[in-house]
Amino acid sequence: MIRPNNKIGEIKDVLLSPDGKVNALIGGVGGFLGMGEKDVAVPFSAVQVTSKDNNKWYLVMNATKDSLKSAKGFKYDRTAMTWIPEDAPATTGQPGAPAPRPGNR
């Protein structure tokens, strides 16, 4: 994700509604060399597609790094296979039970 001429984060995941429409993007913001990065959810309606230079496509939004760094953070819960608020406890599943596979929910 960028603002005109300023990179503010990197898209990590796309969140879809049950009917397959894009609801939000999960983006990593802040940090340096992978340290201290925070994942935030950005409504898809806040993002626009644009091109510049050699007709390269970019996703842009009207936000600053600081506004995204202060947004509520999310973390990926591998057991539940979903993004949850970073302050929520992760699910633990049942001891010894295999992790669910995509499509076996």
C-alpha cells in the first residue's frame, strides 16, 4: 500500500466475504527489516488502484504510516485459520488433534 510517493505498508492477506467479495486487506506496517511490524486490517473500500511511471499498478490509500501504526493490530491464528485482534487469546484446539485443513471447516 502506498500514498502518492510514500510506501506505508505491504499487503499480506486478502479477507473475503462468504460470497467471495473482498472485504479488507491485511497489511504489515511499521518496523524495520521485519522487526516490530504490525498487521492491520484496511477496508477494501479505502483502497484505490492507480498506475505510475512505466504503467506499474499500485494500491493507494489516503492514510499515513502513523495512522496505521496506531490502528488496532491483528494476528493470524493458525489453529482457527483466521485473523483475530492481537489482544485476543489464540485458540489452542484439542491436545493431539491435527490442525484443520482448508475446506474441512
